Amino acid sequence: MSSSSGSSMRTPRRRVAGLGSARSGTGHFWLQRVTGISNLLLILICVPLVISVAGEGHGALVELLRNPFAAVALSLALFSIAMHMRIGMQVVIEDYVHSEGMKVLALIANSFFTIAVGGVGVFAVLKISFGG
């Protein structure tokens, strides 16, 4: 049979394998889990750092952030948390916003918002870290 007749040699299961409703469900599922695990590990590193300067004032926090290990750990945590937040909100938007126009606008706003939040947070950490 020719491909122009509309029939296919592929089985129905093969035609839909790995595609989900948005054609990227499996990738989002795994990325959500990976960012969740990285968030857990980074929080386990960052919380003791922040607790170590709790109640000591602004100067102690600035000194902490001038330590490259602390600055990198906090920056990675902010990046990972923002990415995890974007993926989670994307799933909610795709599941509960039914108008295609509103869905596209919400997905775009979600991406811009999370990029802005993560970017501003990392910028703040780096600015303090480099003494700006």
C-alpha cells in the first residue's frame, strides 16, 4: 500500500507511543521529578547555610554570600526551584484552562514570570557575592 492512501503499517500503539495529550508528557514528568530531587538536595545544603547566619544581621548574610560555595548553592537552588515552579504551573494551566487563547497567554506569562523571579534572585545573590 502506498502512504498516500492513508493506511499505515504501524500499529495503533506505535502511532501514539511516547506522545501523551500534549506530546511531551513523559519529558515533563521526568523533568518535574529531577528538579524535585535537585530542589531537595539543594535545600538540604542551603537551609543550614541560612540558619547559620539567622539573627546575626545583614553583614553576616553578605559575608555568607561572598563565599563562592554558598553563592553557587543558593543560585542553583533558585534556578532549580524556578524551573520546577514553571513546570508545575504549566501542568495546571494545561489541565484547567480550556480556552486555547487563554491557555497560550497563561503559558507565556508563566514562562516570563518564572524567568523573571529566578533571574532576579540569581542576580541578587551574584551582586552581593561579587560585592556590588
